[in-house]
Amino acid sequence: MWEWIVDNSVWILIGSTALVLLLLFFHDRISGWLAGVPKKEKPERHGRGIGVVFWIIEGIAIAVLVVAFAAMTTADSGATITKAMIEQWFIDHGLRIVLIIFVGVVLWFIIKRTFPPLVQRFMAKPQKGESREGMKRRANTLQNVFTGLGRIVISLMVIFMILSELEISIGPVLAGFGIAGVAVGFGAQYLIRDLIAGIFILLENQYRVGDVAKVADVTGLVEEINLRKTVLRDLDGIVHHVPNGEVRVASNYSRHFARVNLNISVAYNTDLDFAIAVINRVCTQLAGEEKWCNVMRTVPQVMRVDNLGDSGIEIKIVGDVKPLEQWNVMGELRLRLKKEFEKESIEIPWPHTKVYFGNKPE
């Protein structure tokens, strides 16, 4: 077994180092993915379990890295890499590479620690009519975008600096990127359009993660926003990926406040004044309850007789509520109005059809 480790120590060292760096830079994303996996345990226990698993994996990877390094240094003189070669290479290049990686890791931790409070202080300033929940959603959205960009920039800097230290010319690599950029220029114009549109979506605060919005004719809960695309999940649970460049009109259902906009139909023989009084009474009772008073900004009330329909008279009810609460309030109002109309003998109409066979009705 030891002989096999000695013979393959270089590849074991490279693989274990790559695993440690992967866990370091993508720890949050992997943890988020694992947290979304269905579980039977309590969420807090599940989270602690994920942390323990990461500690075990990282410990094993570091132990394998140390063993591989020891195997390289204690190898026989016939080995491909000797102790003297490792020491010389480490003196010439290894220390600088370790320093580059260390600086990259430090920068990444600084970004993770400093960006959230900076975003909270400068980029998530309250706007007129903005709720506390809305400010929090905007801050979280900006944090995710900025930390993602910071991770990409730091990773590229570390990679290019290590390549330079290993005396691998960066010029041909950049030239290759330039040639590839020209080759895909016509296709890249859509990517550039998406990136520019994403910048304006974030700067103008059109919608945030956690909002319900209609984007490019798709309505759903905004789960993710980055500079390239917006991810929404509709009521059927379907996830839609919308390129930001395709967004012509964005409708936000949860910005600042939401509105109860509900039509209730009554029969034509109904006393409208009495029906309106019953509706307003039910709305006032609902707004007075502890469960619902905290989500209402104004008590829903009858606004007007909205329409003389084919089967009944439509009465419009309007009121302001907290964002994302309009559907809950309208559902509760429908339930209570149905019960109250039954008590007060107010008829809710349905379509009627009269059929005549041949003879004209008298």
C-alpha cells in the first residue's frame, strides 16, 4: 500500500489540494444545496450535521495531503521526485505560490465579512414607502451578486499569478481568449446585453430575491438574481430561467405595499345598501383581529358598485396590506363573506339560462 502511495504521491497531492480548495471556495454553495435536500430531521440538527460532514471531509483531505507530501519526501532515490528537488522547488516557487493562495483566501474572507455590512449601510438605503422586509430582500440580493463577483475576480487573479510563478506564459492564454472572443462575438452580444440589463435591474431595484414578480410574461417567486439571468418559481413549482436581456416589462407584486382588489357579486334583487353594510362590517371585523391587523395598512372597504353583469351586480372591495399578504387576505375575505351572506340571506348569483321550444313566451 505504501509503495503505491509513494509511486502516485504527486497525483494524490494535487488531488487532495484541489479538494481542499474546492471545499474552501464552494463551501457555502454546497451547504446550501445539501440544506435543500428533503430531510426527516429538524432543520437545526440537519444544519449541524452538514457542518460535521464538512469538517470530516476537510480533515480527511488535509490528512491525505500530509501523507502524500510525506511520501514524496521519504521516497527512494529512484523516485521521480526526490526530497532535494522538492526543497529546491519549494524555495524557488512554493513559498510564493503558498503566499498567493493565502492572500487569495484572506481576500475572500474579508469580502465575506465586510461586504454585508457595507451593502446594508450604503446600497440598501431605505426608499420612500419601502418596508423593512423589502430593504432586507434588496440587501440580500446585492450581497449575493457582489460576493459572487468577488469570488470570480479573486479566483482569476490567483490562477493567473500562480501560472506566472510557474513560468507559464499568460500572453498566449489571453490571446487565445481574444481569438475565441472574436469567434463568438456575435453570440456574446446577447451575453453583454444580459449583463447590462442585470446591472440596471439591480441599480433600479426593480425586484429582489423573495419578491413575487412578473418577468418576461412569467409570474413567480424570485429565487435568484445575478447579472445574467433571473430565476423564478411559479405556483406549480416550475423553475423558470429568464435572461435579463429578455426583460422588457417587470411587474413587482410586492414592492412597498400590496392591495386587496376584490369583486363580490350579489343578485339583482339584493338591497345594495344592506349588502355594502354587511361587506364593510366583515372587513372591519377581520381587520380588528390580532392575526390580521398586523398585515393590514388600511381596512378593506367597499369602493364602488363596479359592474352590472349578466348574472349579478359586482361590488369592488379595496384595501392596502403588507407585501405578499394580499392573496391571504382576499382568501379569508371570500370565506367570511360567503358565510355571512348565507346568514343574511344575500344571494351570490350564478349564470341562468332560459330555453324556449318553439312558442314565444307570454
